[in-house]
Amino acid sequence: MKTLVDFVIEMPADAALAQEAKQTILAASSINEVQQWFAAKGYAVSEQECVRLIENKVKLEQTIVKAGY
């Protein structure tokens, strides 16, 4: 299974994946929800990594929007 690093590398080349990730992380009501989304996409992302994503979702949204996704 791929990791979060693989996701970061692959996301810029896949606008649909970036958009779906943005929507999932911003709307997530739990860490488990984010972790399950990544698993469904083939990525092994730890609970701690999901916590960090949720904690920083405002920054992530700004970065994704700035990149045009």
C-alpha cells in the first residue's frame, strides 16, 4: 500500500484526487473518516497523520486553492 508521501507526490498530477481529498478533509467529522478515505484510495495513512491533516485543514485548503484545485 502507498503512503502519505506517495499521495503528496501523486496529488498534483490528479486534480480530481486533490479536489476529493480537499472535500473529504474539510468535511471530516472524525479521524477515522479521513483514514478510511485514504485506505479506500490505496494509501496507508496513520491516525497521527490524519490528526495533523485535520488540525491543519485551513492551511491545506489555502494551499490547494492556491494551486488551482
